[in-house]
Amino acid sequence: MFLEFRNTKIHYKLSGKGKKVVLLHGYLEDLTVWNGFADELEKHFEVLRVNLLGHGQSGIISEVSTVEMQAEMLNFVMETLHFDKAIIFGHSMGGYITLAFLEKYPEKLLAYSLFHSHPFADSEAVKANRLREIELIKDGKKELLIKQSIPNMFAEKSKELYTQNIESTITRALHFDNEGIIAALLGMRLRPDRSNLLSTSSYPLLYIWGKEDKFVTAETFERIQFPENAEILILNQSGHCGFIEEKEKSLQTCIAFVNQHSS
């Protein structure tokens, strides 16, 4: 299904009934990355998945897709669908957008979850790597970038187990427009530090981290100052995709979190 936001098509999927849950995918993913997870959640809740700007079948609005613009787009979709007072789960880049949404539209949230994400701005090294990825795309090497990046989202032991997930994510990402990927990279590169927002917010937080995560390292995880009401789930066998790698453990924790905070 599609909506139009600022003359740009936005693709989304709405399923299930009950308490309202939003799933936001990460960089180089689309809403289908949640398929198995969402199939279980929609047995209990009403689940909204949105293709973020420049990903899947959603277009782009400008040369830079800031996380604030992505949050504004999400708010538009939620308002249009009368999807009020939801719990948002943001994976990786989706987590950056979730924090921007918390800052801009706190009245729309009951609680939120960061799934393999963090509140910090890009370090100088990460900013340089974003530019390197942009140059690869401009040089016609998008396929090389995607085929390197997506397998690294999984723990080494997971790569053989989830070959089909990896290959399908790669196949879909290869169809993303170059401009959309570049706009997302520039948007992430420009995002501010929101660690103070996370540490001081009174909204319930579920933070999920994988010990084998190559993108959110142990050093990054240990820097986060969590609020007193935070619930933390550490997945010992997961890389950057615990909702696939340790699906059942993640799923049961998320279901309990939604039920606890949807009153």
C-alpha cells in the first residue's frame, strides 16, 4: 500500500489487530526484513511497517534524507492511518529515526525499542566511511558495497544458517536507487548526538544488543547511559540482526514489552 508525502510515494504494510506496533528497518534493508518477526507479532498486535525514504518502494524527497525528515514522514503515515500512541521498534538506522521521533513527537509514543542501534552521532571515522561508501556507489560499485555490508550484519556462525535471508536482502538492496542510498548515508552522517535524550527520557525503553555485532560494538554499548526504566536484552549468539538470529528470544521479549507498556 502507498501514501504520498511531499509528492513522494511511501510504501507501507499494515497487518493484525490490537495494540499498535511500528517496525522500522535499517540501512540497505526494507520492510520485508521483518517478515518472519512481523508474522508472529501480528497475531497479537496491529503492526505497521514502513519503507524508509530511499529504501524499498519508497522514494526520496531531497538529496539528503535526514533522520528528522524520516521521522516527519513516519508521523505523517501514522496520522493518516490513525495509528496513535504506538510503540516503535527501530533497527539500526531505524533506531536513529526512532530517537528523532521521540524528540519531535513524544506524545505519539507509549514506549520505544532500539534494536542494534545507539544514540550517538557518527564518529569521524564513521563519517569518513560513509563518504567512502558514497564514492563506491558513484563509481558504479554498489553491488560490491551491498555484498560486503549485508553479510557483515550477521554473526560468523549465523552466516551459513541464514544464507537465504542474506541473499534475499542483498537482492532487494540491489534494486534500491543509488540516490536513495546516498541520501540515507548523508542523513545518518549529519545526525546529532541524542545520548542525553535517551538517558533522561521517561519513556520506557527496550534496548536489544548482540554480542557479535560488528556495527554496534561492545565499546559503543558500554558507553550508553541508560535511564532507570530501561530493559536490556543481550543476545549472545547474534550479530546485527537478532530478530532473525535469535528470533524466539527477541520475539518473546518484545511481546512482553508491548503488553506491559500499551495501557
